Amino acid sequence: MNKLTKERQRQVVAALVEGNSIRATCRMTGVAKGTILKLLVDLGKACAEYQDEVFQNLTCKKIQCDEIWAFVYAKEKNLPKDKKGQFGYGDIWTFTAIDADSKLIPTWHVGNRDIKDATIFMRDLAGRLKNKVQLTTDGHRMYLY
């Protein structure tokens, strides 16, 4: 199996970071789409591991939390019956926490917009902070619990 050199990986990542689509990056670099997708998965795992290891005992003072809506495959209301209720199809939410001063994102979580996922998100955030913070949310009911 062929492996991309570090320089080639840098070219691909630089093209994507600059806002090029995956297909455009394929054309620009000559790297196959599947190879680019695998590189993105590997890069995402490495970034998540780094964040988990380094983002500890943070001294943030003001944290703002919110959720970003997106959908996978189709919007929830348009899902075929065989896809309904399966995670990874339909509506998906990315919970984000941002330090109001530094703009650091100490944690994020992808899941459903419910108490279970809000609790996972908030517990992860709490575990990363050194002291109490001023926490601001949109007041959605799931945060109250």
C-alpha cells in the first residue's frame, strides 16, 4: 500500500484549510479522494487525542455554550423509514463551548439535542476547567437538568 509523504500530506491539508473542496484538492494534488478522506479521519483522531490530553486545568473565566444543527443523509423529517432512529442519519447537533476571552474551544460533542448528550458535553467541559466559570447558554431546557 502506498503512503503519502509528510510533504504531500501537508499539501493536502493546506489545500483543504484554504477552503478547497475535496474534489478540487484531488485535482490540485493528484491524490485520490479515498486517500484524502482517510487522511482527514486520521487527522481528526490525532486532533481529538491532542485536545483531550492538553486541554486540562484550563483557567477560563467566561464560557459560552451553544449547539449547531446539521443533518446527515437527509433532514429528520425526510428520512426513509429504514433510517429513522439510527444515529448518523437525520438531524445531528454539535455542542460547542467557547472561552469568551481567548476564543479557545475547550470541548465539543456531536450527538442528539437531548439531556443525555447535553450531560455528556457539560461533564466533559467541567472536567477540563480548573475553577468555576460564568457559564452562558441559550437557556434550552436540557441545560437546566
